[in-house]
Amino acid sequence: MLPDRGRKGRESRIFGRTTPFGGRGSRVPGRGGPLARLSRRGRLIGTRTAWTTVCDGEFFCPGCGGDRNYQRRTGRRRFVFLGVPLLSRGETGPVVECAACQDHFGLEALDHPTTVRLSTMLRDAVHTVVLAVLTTGGSAARTALDAAVTTLRGAGFDDCTEERLAALIDALAADTGRLNDPECAPGLAIELHEALGPLAPHLAPAGREALLLQGARIALADGPYTPAERDVLATAGCALTIDPDDVARLLVAATRTPR
Ligand SMILES: [Zn+2]
């Protein structure tokens, strides 16, 4: 369980709210009396943590739900009596502190990409799937290019045109010689896994299936699946951690629900 926070990077855990020293919410019996003076100081009985910032950055805060700045911090806990630190209670943390809501989280909070990063990963994933499908069938047919341009623009590549996409495919073919070359399949599989693997854990099943279906519909735009297109889509499904049976089901479903 994460510690409560106090102000200015200090956390206080208050004990003895009903002790003669008083505490938060207790009433002070008389201004200036010895008991009152003790009461004003009595809030400081407990443990206090002094935090040190190790590094900072940006993360998606699970507390306030958005891209926020964070500070990664470690703390030293001390037992405090009447405001005086007496005993070390050891170190605590590290924790991730949100700059907006100031809640503390475990370091696993940094495993989740920010929404900006996630949208970039998604765009790159669509681009990779589209190119992978298009480059399996030799020179892409006009209808496949049309479908690909529509998909890429929908993913945020606003300046994508058929001419640019065709030029990119030709350049890839010239660079890697991978068009119609079964030997290039491992390289294509690596590209798909690199683009889709890190993204898959952060997408809901429907999001992962939608990515695969986008590729399937481009493959179907110029006719039934070719064996190479099936292989690429199966690889994409694997990279997206979709069960092979579900991949087969989705590929059939795409033939029945053309875009
Ligand atoms: Zn927050």
C-alpha cells in the first residue's frame, strides 16, 4: 500500500489523535497554556517521509486519467515526536508521483504508454500491416491501393496518395527485393512483430481484431486471398496475440463484410 502524502514532499502518518497532545480535529482547551502548546505540536507525532526526486518524465496517470508529468521519487521514513525526527524507519518507494493529482503509484504505472505514444504506435501498426499486405502480391492492384490509401488516411496519414504509396512499395521492392520473394518472409514477420508486439497488450481484443481486419480488407480488394496474403495476415494475427482459430474466423468474416 502506498503511503499517505504530506505537503512539500513530506508524508506524515499521525498517531494519537485522542492523546492529551491532541491532534487533527481536537479542540485546544486554552490559548497559551502548556497543554495548548503541546497540542499545537502534538500533530507531529508519527512517521514522516522525506522524498527525493530521482527523475521525471511523462506518463499516463491511472488516477486522473490522462498524459501527465511525473516524478519518480524515493523516500526516507523517520519516526517523529513533537516535530523532532528521532528514529529512522528505513527507506520507502520508489514511487511515481503524478504532477497533476499528486497521487503515488508503483513503477508499473510507467509500463503503460501515454495516449500520444499509443496513438503513434497505432498509426505505425496500421502502416506496417498495410505495407506488408501490399508487398506480398507483387505490384499492388489499383483497387488494393485505393483501399490502402483510404485505410491510411483514416489512421491519420492525411497526405497519403496512391502515387506516394505505389512509389513507397516500389522503393521497398528495390531496396529489399522482397516482392514475390519467399526468402524475405522472415524479415516481414520481424517487422510485423516489432510494430504490433509492443502495441498488442494495450489494445482491447476488438482493437486488435480491427487492425487485422483492415489488412484483410486490403488483401481482398483485388480478389480472394493469395497464399502469401494469408501468410502475412496469419503473422500479423500472431503478433497481435490473436488465437489462430480466431484469425481464420476473422479472415472468413472479412470476405462476407467487404468495406
Ligand atoms: Zn494524476
